[in-house]
Amino acid sequence: MKRSAPLGVALLLTAVMAGVASFTEPAGAQHRASRLPTLTQLRAAISAAASQVTLPRPTIPALGRAIDGPSAAEYRGQTGCGDETPGDLGDLLTETACTFGDRSATRVLLVTGDSEADMWMPTLDAWGQSEHWKIARLVDFGCVPWAERPPYENCGKFDAMVAEWVRKHKPQIVFPVGLVMSSQGGWVNVSGAQMAREIEGMTEAWRASGARVLVPQSIPWYYNYSFPQECLAAYPRAVRRCNDDARSKVVSAGMLAGMSIAAKAGTIEVVPTEQLFCTPKTCPVLVGPWIVYADQHHFARTWGAHIERAFAALFDPLSQGRPTQGRAGLVSAIAGGAGQ
């Protein structure tokens, strides 16, 4: 259902969120691994979200405090590496990669792309510590990792720098994440064939390194709707109005079709992460007390930490070179060669 929050609610939340420092750690963000939901438990909770009626008190995090990306603690004192905050004026081309996870490990996974790559860092940091992988991060906010034709000049330079880093350091895995196009500000239609060409073009520069390219499925994007937190604030006694968005309306079928085509060609492997956010029919923005999204196209840091155990169930087999046990047919069910 297309929905919008009253203007007063939107302005209030905007003011609250503007006052939250980039690296503030929201209350409730840290949880013991043993308390995190399994993949089965997380799927059940996401399915049950369709029946939620009222906004729980408290939510995790509090409304207006959901932000994405790594916290100050997760940087472990590192500075001057990667695009650390949106609008960073440092020269990315002279910076080195930040490292997360098990920083002493010999196995290396490189995360690269735009701010959508950055939002995965809390999940991957925890996974890397648990599974003894070093997580390297090369992110340029606004620059997708795909081979756009033509790219923004600065994004093209960043792509070349990433390619050189991959050739030099030879990570075992590259984990590229991004929107459809650089500096995207709204919903963008894309065909599966076009997306596949851009994904395959991206991997050409990395092929000689021998790195495996594991691409997570796109998360829901709420560009055609109000900000999820605004909706929850507007309808605290009717959160179903915020939790009933059809998956076909918020998940880019073209992006997933492109991934499917590239995977069938052997260019990449797809990580079936959509089930960490959606049922086969809907994509809720509130799951129990958990606010899933920081804004219209980033999931919250707290959600990223919450899903680590379920993510590991999907990602461990792939990181070890084995097929995953994800939901059968999830990609083919919506790809079908069509794109939004």
C-alpha cells in the first residue's frame, strides 16, 4: 500500500535523526551471538511481522535513532582509510582499506561499492571475527561497483583503484554491493540483461586475481514510499500499514534478474540474502521490536548485528565453496528475465 506520513511526523523525525552523530552506538545494538536468531527463527519472525498491530515499546533502536554502517568501536581506532563518512573530502585514491573482522586472519574478504556496501559492515565484522576472516573495506559513497557506461569520472577512478588493490592483495572473496546506478536518488528501472552486462564488466578487472565474487541480493528500496521510520511514527497503533509492502514493489526484479544471469554465466555467485528481509510476498519494516531500516535504502546498524547468525547460515557454505541452503528458487521466482 502506498503510504505517507503526516508532515509534522516527518519533520520531527528529520530533526531527531539530524542530531544523531554518525558513530553513535544505539542502545541495544550489542547482543551475544548465542542470543541472535537462527535463520529459521529469523524467517519465522519476518513472517509474523505481518500480524503486528501496535508499535512495541521500546523499539530497537528508538525511532529516529536508526543509522547504518560501522560504529566507532568497529573501526578499532582506524582513521584515514576508505570513505569513512558521506561527504568525506579526503582523497580516496591515496587511502588504504580499513580492516574489520579478524584483522590477523590470512583469509581476506573485500567489501566494495557505495553506501549500500557500508551498511553490511556490522554484519560482516561480526562474521569475520567468528569465522576468522579479515574484512577489508573500500567504499566510495555514491559510487556503485558495477561497470556503468559511462561512469562518473570520480567513480571510474575509484573503480581503477579497487581493481589495483585486488590485483595487489589478492583477496579470496570480493563482496560488491550497490544501488543500480551511482548517486541514485530514486527508483531506477533496469533490465536484467543490462544489469548482467554491468556486473560482468565489473568482474573483468578482478578476474586475474582469482578472487571469487559473491554478490548479496539487493535489499528492499522504499523510494516510492515514505521513510519507514516516519510511517511507524505516524501509525503506532496500525503498523500493518507499514508492514504490508509487496516484495514486487520494493525489490528490484531487474537487479535480481541481472544477478541470476551473471551467476548462470559463472561470473558471480549470488548470496540469497533477501530472506533476511522479506517473505515471498512482503517486506516488513518492523520485525518484533526491531526497526529494520535506517532510511529508504539502508538497513539499520542494529538490524545488521541482529541478523549475523542467520547471515552466517547462508554465507558460510558459499565462503567454503559449497552451495547454500537458502530458500529454493528465490531468484528464479522473481527474475524470469523481466526487470522493473
